[in-house]
Amino acid sequence: MPALREAVRSACFGGTLTGAALAFLIAAPAAHAGENHQVVIERFVFSPATLTITRGDTVEFVNTDPAPHTATEDDTLWDTGELKKGQSARIEFPDAGTSTYYCVFHPNMKAEIVVIEN
């Protein structure tokens, strides 16, 4: 947080904090760094079937099956593309909400990602 660092440096080395700068220091929420999560595709199942993450997190989809799979959002808002055995793809989730998804090759494979505010 360069702005925070500069405000603290200014205050410590003879500067003064304006009301706006002080309000920023007090009210600014900590930025969410974005965590990494993993969904494993194994035996024609997404595991976990429901994954709850925080807005800004990334999910890596890893295919361990010999058959190709996809993780495709129901409204095609995102898609991993075809993943062969040993391949993976990462999707970032910038918005809160629930994404249900399936495998294009095996439509009975379904799961969901619940994205909450940070």
C-alpha cells in the first residue's frame, strides 16, 4: 500500500496528516490478497462439489482422470477449455455470487463455487 506507506512516512518525518489522509488510514479495509484453491476432477466427479471462496480468489481445476473434462459455467461466463489428464486451468473470481458449472463432455458432472465478499 504505497499511499499508506507515504502517509506514515510523512507523519513520522515532520509532515502532518490531513483529515482525509487520517480518515483513509482509519477506514481503509485491508486489500484481499486473493487465495488459491483447487478443484480436483477424479472418477468423473468435481471435488469438492461445493467450494466457498472469497471475491478475488483463484480456483485451479486439475484433471486426474484419463478422460478429458471441462469446467464450464452454466451461462458460459467462464470455461477452462478441454483438460486432458494431468492438465489444469486457473479461473479468478472477481465478483461475489454463486457459479454452477458442469463438464461439457459429461453433463452429469456438476458442482458449484460460492463467492463471498471479503
